[in-house]
Amino acid sequence: MESHNHDTTTDSDHDHGDGNHTEPRSIRKLGVVAAINTAGFVIELAGGLLFGSLALLSDAVHMLFDALSYLMAFAATYVADRYEERDLWTYGLHRLEPFAALLNGVLLVPMALVILYESYQRFYNPVDLDPTMTVLLATGGLVVNVASVGYLHGDELSLNERGAFYHLLGDTGASVAVIISTAIVAVFEIRMVDPITAALIAVVIIWSAYTVLRDSLDLLLERSPIPIADLQASLMSIESVEAVEDCHVWQVCSRLTIGTVRVKVSVDSLNTQEELRATIHERLRDAGLDHVTVELVNEATTHRTTTHTH
């Protein structure tokens, strides 16, 4: 627990962003991409079952889990944006964003393992497939993925949008791989190319899971998004700043970065402190912090004890 002295020599101040950390555009994008990929999954699943392509089936399963992850992300973002109990959850429910992303990454792993197992079985026991229909359906999946990538691409992406974007890039590559592998099967009759392609898609899925799990765990475990040493050095370069005694930075979600800092200064007057505090806030905002608490102390207050419980 920390005790603050609000007098002429020790002061604390807060800096808030605009409070609109989740935009309706983000929610709409996730909902549209979820609907598009659900349709793509149904088409590719039917085609894979009807025409015997494991690569097409693996791409369909990838689309299914992508659609589910987008739906979870959509639900989490929608709820967080509309939650009103600010007296109970002071930062809202924006933590749902990294939690949904974490669940998404966890679900990707067993999917990849199943595809690898089926690829192993098909490699030693290849089956016939219909190249023409498989290529047509894979091309349809490619169109869906390209359209989704184009829809998501543009402004800065949230964690869930970024996860969706990575998945879609992987899906796009998977669709291209299915088309190429099916063409090889049709022309050269090398049927083992189909399970090999499915295994490669599984590797892409595992990489996607790794990136999503890494980013979501960084948020949930409150890893600082910027190097603290660099932030301290930036503050130390401000005139009249003698020391940065306490500095913490973490993220509630990918679009809400929080910071607290205790700065020892060499100025005494209130007007000079206000100017210095404004400079510190501006420097912190430039570093990417959205919500900041700044405490200023000087030589006259160094005998007062501030205790922290971490």
C-alpha cells in the first residue's frame, strides 16, 4: 500500500485517455470475419468429405477454429465495450480480450496434432481424391481468406484483430498449398503430396498458436510493453528531474496501457511543478501510455517514507 502526501512538495496526478478503448469498428470487423470464415468452413468441409482431400479437410478445420476464435474475440470485445459496472471493475472487462486470445491459441494446438496424425495415416495409406472439385473449393477458400485479410488490414490492430490477421494469412497460404498440391496429384499422380501439404498446414497452425499464446500471456502476466530502462532514461533527460524512483508499466488489453511513476525533482514552487508534471505526462503519452499516475517528490520530502507492497 502507498501513502501519498498531497501538499506543496509532494503531489500525484492522473492522466486519462479518451476512455473509448474499444471501437465499434473493431467489433464489426471481428463479427464480419467470423461469418465469412464460418461459411468458408462449411464449403471446404463438405468438399473435403465428398472428394477425399485431407489437405482440404485440414484447411476446413483451420477455418472452423479460426471462426470460433473470431466469435470468442467478438463476444469478448462486445461485452467489454458495453459493460457499465465501473465501480466494481474500474477498467471495465477489457481483460476478456487477452483471455479470449489465450483460449484461441490453446484450441489451435490439438487441432494441429490431429491433422499431423491424419497426415501420417494418409501418407502410408493414400486415398483417391477429385482434383477438379478440390481445386475449385480451395480456390473458393482462397477468395474468402483474401477478402478477409483485405477487410482486416489497414489501421492499427487490436490483439484479437492481430490474431485473426495472422490466422488469415496462414489460411491464405494453406489454400494456395492445397491448390498446388492438388494440381501435382492430378498431373503426376503423386498422392502422398496431399498428406504432406496437410502436415505443412499443421505446422503453420502451430506457429499461429505460438504467436497468439505469447502475446496473450504477455498481457495476462503484465509484461511491460516497453523497456522500463528506456522510459526511465527518457524521463531523466527532462530538466529538473533528479531520479525516477519507481516506475511500472502494464497493459489491461492491447489498446490500454497503464503506468505509474514516482519522480524526484529539484523544484519547489507549485507552478514549476505543474509545468514539469505536464512535461512528464507528455513524455509518457509519447511512449504509448494511455493512463498515467505521476507522483512528484523533492528534497524536502525525502525523509517521508513511502512503502510499496508488490
